[in-house]
Amino acid sequence: MNAVITAVGGYVPPSILDNKKISKTVDTSEQWIEKRTGIKERRIADDDTAVSDLASGAINNLIENYEVDPYEIEVLILATATPDHMLAPAASLVCEKSNLQNAFGLDINAACSGFLYALELAGCLIESGRYKKVMVAGADKMSSLVDYEDRSTCILFGDGAGAVLLEASESDFGLLKSILHTDGSGTSSLLVPAGGSKIPAGMQSLLHRDHYIKQDGAYVFKKAVAAMSSVSGEVLTSCGFSTDDIDWVIPHQANLRIIEAVGSNLGIDKSRIKINIQKYGNTTSATIPLCLWDFKDDFKTGENLLVTTFGAGFSWGAACIKWGVMRDKKNADTAKRSQKEVVSIY
């Protein structure tokens, strides 16, 4: 039994923070940001929007556009590093907001690798035969963790969410192989120091701005390139593939220079690498599913996708996916009616 992606959805907030606006608040320029990162703009959620709103927006987009019955969804796995609350799980709120009444939900946090970790877990649930339909979402409101006085991090991150439906299938399509890694020795190089059990919220942590992202950018850059290149080679070998067998690469969208370096190391032409970092920046758990959403019409049944990512933890991994048959899309009238039904549950 294989786990096949049969529908995709996405959501980004309407508010755009472009490089021009950022250059007015920190010591930088539009040209410098784009040259160093490849980012032109990023989406920023308003203060009243939580990560559960972003995730449910992506899931509702999926349900609105495909012939999917939310009552048939058995599991929701939400990858996020920015839950609404430390307690309770954001997945519980997402189940409510997306009307997933028959699903149990859980959060996982593997930072930028979260969606790939969640995809592997969902695949195992389906391959076990215990579950047939699992929703996997990646969502983050990174603007809630970004210090907009820190030039080294505020230029990188944005908010957004993506979701996929995984279903059981006896076909040859679906998740072929994943290889995931963790190295806790890298934790101090990319983290939010305060707000957890080690350094609870307090006056000193607020004064030292320890509730914001801290990053050793140069070190993380080098580790990301090496790790993503290496693990991609591992998973290709495990599947018996060469790079010529890969139709599309879906890399974590952290920095355009990282993406280009990984592509060069693998010997894969840029024309086969999907890139949307210029529009969204680094949305952490959402970068992979947002890429799948943005470029879904480019993927043909039977094509091989290579997904690779790297994030805090350090966490990293790669997976090979054989693109399967997507669910039928709803016609315009049905989609509008479905959207009204979704709105009515709030």
C-alpha cells in the first residue's frame, strides 16, 4: 500500500512586505537583499491571525477546489514551529476551523524540515493499513518570531501555509523513500532562545529580545548546502535513481544561493528546480507545500520529484515522490458553494 498525494492547497496572507519597506527600517537596500537571498517580497499576517488560521486557510483551499469530503479525513498532521499557544495543539483548532470532525490532529515541530517529517509520518500511517486518508499541512507565522530590528533575520522570513491530502493506493505512485537526519549539536546556531521550558517568558528574556530568532547565518548556510546535497544523493541511491531520473526538485526555500549551490552539487539544471522564494521568503514549514501548490499544474502523473530541506535542530532530509493521479477538481459553481459552507462553520 502506497501513500499518494491526491490534492494540494495553499494560503498566504494578502499583506505584502517588500524589500523597499524593509530597507526603510533597517540598514540595507532592496538590491542587497535580493542579491544575497533571492527574496523580493514576503507575506505577513496581521496581528489577529494565528498559525491555525493560515493552516485552515490552506486546507479549506484544498477542499474548495477538489472533490474531497472533509468527513473522510482520518488524521491531520500539522507541521509548525509557531503554534497558536504553547498548550494546546494548533492542530486541534485547525480541525475545528476546517470541519475535520472525524480526524485526530497533532502538531510536530521540526522547523523548516517539519513538513517533510510530517509527510514521512503520514506515509507510514497509510502504509501500515490503519488509515486511508491523512491531511498534512505545513504552516508558520514567522513574523511572530522575527526581530524587525535585526537585518540578518528580518529580511528572510514570511508567513504562509500549504497542505496535501495523502491517500492509500495500490498503484506504483506516491512516496517512494525518505531519509531524515537530526544533529542536536547545531541547536545554538539557529533558535529562539526564550519562551520554552528552559527559559520561560520573563522580564529579562524580554529585555534581551530572546523571544526572537537568533541565527549564525554563515554557519547555517554552509551546513544547509552540505546536508541537503548529501542527503539528496543518499535518497537517490536508495531509490536506484540518478539525477537524470528526477523531473523536478522541490527544495526548501531558505535562500536562493543555497538552492543554486545544492542544484550545482547534484548536477541538476536550474530549469528542473522549482523556486518561489522571491514571492514568499522563508515560510519555514510551509515552503515545500507552497511549492507543490504553486507548481501543481507542472507535475505530470508518473514524474519523479526530489524534495529536500534543512532547518533548525539541525534537522534535514530528502524524499523521492512519484507523482500520482490527482483528485477531480470541482467546477466553479461547486467550489463557490463549498466555500460558503466552509465559511458558515466559523
